[in-house]
Amino acid sequence: MPVQEPPLRRLCTDCGLSRTAQPQRCGQACQFIRPDYPRMERQVHGRPRDENAGGKAPGDELHFGPLQAMWQARLRRPLDGAQWTGITTRLAERLLESGAVDAVICMGPHPQDRWRPQPVVVTRPQDMAACRGMRMGYAPLLAQIEPALRQGLRRLAVIAIPCQVYPLRAIEEQLRREHGLESLHVIGLPCSDNTHTERFHDFLALLSPRPQDIRYLEFRADYQVEIRTDNGQQRLIPFLQLPLSDLPADFFPTTCRTCVDYTNALADVTVGYMGGRGEQWVLVRNQRGQQLLDLLGDEVLLTPPSSAGQRAGAVRGFLANLQRAAGGLPTRRMPAWVRPLVAWLMPRIGPRGLEFARARVEMKALETLVHLRRDMPARVRSMVPAHVFRLARPYGLVQAPHERPAAADSPRSPSR
């Protein structure tokens, strides 16, 4: 479906809202302008996150958002070509097979570039197979929703990353009131770092002399990146061996460095990897999310998530490098001879399972504050939720008086 070109904005991941007939809604619906997570969590889940306890262990909701249940999971019969075992794809297939939705709006591959995301409206279960796997880049997913509703597709499911889910939730009531939306199921993907597709190709070229052959790439919770090629080869690269220091400073856009919602807290169910320890990680956030998971029946194997190791040292080391970079100093490179030893140790003594997931969430909180304070300090007051400051506080980043929002700063839901 054709969409408008987006206006130029400094903090924008092209979620698609600015390409609709009412681009002015961005001012009240964008995650990067004036988000209000407590209000939105109450709207979606019936309550805000409990920052003191929740889920399977104290403090989980502070890190991961509202929870009803949390699982380590895998499909008993993994889907060929899917990322991990294919739980996200199978959830969408089951929604279509059961008649619960008229369409699933998600990302498929661009016909000329398998890594470039392209929004698609899927109405047949068998067509979800083409959407399996990871995409890297930005694409206007939300611009497809109102055209789908005009076609009579009133019961929708959306598979989206956090910066797409927040504006979707912000306009959900308007979609019901003005466009006939009858039901909405949101399957969320966790996301901490995205980049433009062209830059991702540059990264692949650093990993292989034949980057065009790479068909699968995944950052795993065992501190390794898994690569698969068209000829069936598999390769594991420890995180410490990745050529990240060879990437340009702006490889990750400022939006991704200032994201406050790694775990997609406004989805009905979040499906990712961080807390899975080699399997997928499923966070059920409300009753709709539980109904989604129930659609899989005995196709999915669920076990309680586990946790091991200590995150504090790793997070402090990450912060030290962030602060050096923010001060114009080069990040410290580990000596080459030490890297194999540390790469061997990290999966054995570093944070694993839920502790790994908590470490990544805290790293993102620190990254948000360091980069916003350096590049756009005036945005801290409006962009950073209170729970992000609470995550950062143990590492010495505290909220300054001028960074506290006034009562008048409270955002409103877009109505027109």
C-alpha cells in the first residue's frame, strides 16, 4: 500500500505515523518526544509496572515491565528459516488459522534485499513463512494500519519493535473510534540497537569476505554471534571478537542509543532471546498475551527462566567505556591475547539468563542518559521515564533537579 514520505526529524525511526494523513499525531504519540509509560501501561495492562516486585523474582518488573508470566520457551518442531525456533511466526500463523484476526501487519524482506525490512499485510497463514527471520533497518510499519482498516480488515495483529508499539498504543483508541478497529493483538520484539540497512551491510562485510552469502545472524545470550550461510555453514563469533571498534561512531543512530523500552513493555506478549539461555524468552504481560500463548498449545515447550552470575561488574565496565566515548576519548580495546580467555570465561562466569537480561536493560538505561546528556540535554526531562533513573542510580547516574518533569509536562493522548 503506498504511503507518504516522512518529514525530516532528528529523533525518528520512521515508525510510519508521520507518513499517515495526520502526521501531527507524532507530537503526542512518539516515544522520543514525551512518553508517559505509567499512563500507557495502565491503559494497556490495567496497571503500571510494580517497580519493587513482580514476575518470578523481586525487581523483574522494574527491568522488564508489567508481567503476568515469564518463560524460557521453544517450539517442539522449529520452523525452517525462522529466527530461533519461530515462536513469533507461529503465533501469527495461529491467529490467522483460528480466525481470531483478519490480518497480521509485520515486516517481510524487501524483494531486492533480504536484510531490508518492508511492511506487509498478511491475511493467509501460509504467507507468514516469508516473514521469518531478522531484518535490520527502519520501515514505516504503522502507515499500513489505516489502509488495512479501510479495506475492511478490522481485527488486527501487529508484530513490532518498541518504537512502533508506543505510538500504536497511543493512537489505538482513535483507531477504534474513527477507523473501525475491532480488536488488536500486539506481539512485541525486544530491540536495543538498530541501524540503517546500508550500514548493516557494512557490518556484514567486516564479518565475512562473502557477506552476500550470510542468510542468518543472531546475537545470542551465550556471548556469541551465530552466522549461517546459504551453503549451510555455521559460524560462532564471540562478542569480544566482533569488529565493533571498526564501525563508525554514528553506526547506531541516536534514537537507538536513547531508547528507554528495550523489552517492549506495551506489547501483549514479548518474544525475544535475552533471558532464554539458548532458547527463546517469552514475557506474557496481560490476559490477551496469555490467550496468544495458549494458541500454541502443546506445540511450545515452556520452562521457568533461570539466572546466574553477577551483572554489576559488566555494567560498570560498559558505563566506563560510554563515559570515555562521550568525553571524546577512544574506548579501551582489550589486548588481543586476552580476548580468547575472556571470551571463554564470559559464558561461564558472566551474567546469564535473567541476570544477562537485567544487565542489558541497565546498560540501555545508562546509554540513554549518557548520550542524551551529551547530545540533547534538554530532552532528558521529557524523554526519560522515572524507572530508567532508578535503574541507573546504582551506577552513580542520578536525576538532577532540572531533569525532573513538571506537572505541566504530562503528555496527552492524540485525539485527532
